[in-house]
Amino acid sequence: MQTNVVEKISRRVRLLPEDKQEQVLEFVESLGPPQRTLLDIVKEIEKTIPDDVLEKLPIDGAENHDHYLYGAPKK
């Protein structure tokens, strides 16, 4: 029976000192796609909006979204 790659890596990593294990973990994490949350993405987008535009946004947008989107009466 052939041992899979993950098991081989795991065995080798367990033999390393803890500081080297940390380096391996950092390397492995760098291989994958960046872990961004939806909140991270929203914050990145928000940084690109000029302050004067943000100041013009309504503060009751959640409650009155039908008004702002469709012209319905405000609640």
C-alpha cells in the first residue's frame, strides 16, 4: 500500500523542531489563496470611496431602501 503525500509530509514535519514547524506552516499558508472575509472586501472597497461621497449617503438606507431604490414613500 502506497503512503499518500500528506502522510509523508506530516511525518517529516513532526520530526522538526517547533520553530521549523512554524516556518513550514507559514510556507504552506502562503501557497493557498489569501483568506479574505466579506468584511475585509467591504473595507477595501470603502477605502476607495472619497469622503465627500460617503458623506452624501443616507443614514437611513437600511430602513428606507425601497424609497432610495424605487421611490416608495419613506417609512
